Amino acid sequence: MQILHKFLRNKDGATAVEAAIIFPILFMCLFGIFGIGSFMYGSHQAQRTVEATARLAWVEHEPTRDDLLALLNENMQNAPFGTYTPSVQLLTQHGGEYAELLVDYEFTFDFPFINQFEFNSTAKTQVKIRSMPV
């Protein structure tokens, strides 16, 4: 009984036990913040690419779907930890021809000891296809 009482009052190693409990939680939070930040950066880059391509498409003379897709691919940068998938859809609305520029961003963050996280976002905008005066 006296040995058990002595063992329960001993505080040696308490800091090591606390650190062993806290450090995994701390590292998961830090890597989670890094992963979310990377996803948001990639989504922002996709939106900037779509908007820059729309500005370039606005000054083109009746661009085709392939022309717009080539412009989109030219402005595309490498995706951090994910992949970009550009696409263009031609629409007829509001009495004119429009192109909808889309970039799908698929982000996969592999985190040790936890299932991999997958996030998706779509950046899109529309631009009017117009005939330039000759």
C-alpha cells in the first residue's frame, strides 16, 4: 500500500506525458491550416486565370471554343497539391453569344494517420463573344 501511495504522488515524467498528448493535436492543427491555405491559394489562382482569360477573350474577334480553351491553358499555372481542369461552354442568352469559362480545381491533401482530404472548387465567368469592327 505504501508503494502505491508513493507511486501516485511521484510527478516525474508528467511533462513528457502532457507533451505526448498535446504534440499530435498541435501538428494536426498546423498541417490542417497549411492544407486549407493551399486549397484557398489554388482556388484563387483558378479564379484569377478565368478572369484574365475573359479579359483577353473580350478583345478577340469572334473567338471559337478552341481559341478560348487555348487562351485558358496559356494563362493556367501549375496547381499546388491538385489539378486544374479547364473547359469552355458556348451559350446563347440575352440576345447574344456568350462563352462560359470554367476551371475545376481538385485538391487532395494526404495527411498522415488520417484519410486523405479532397476538396473541389469551380471558378467560372462569362464573357460576351463579339464581332470587332473591321
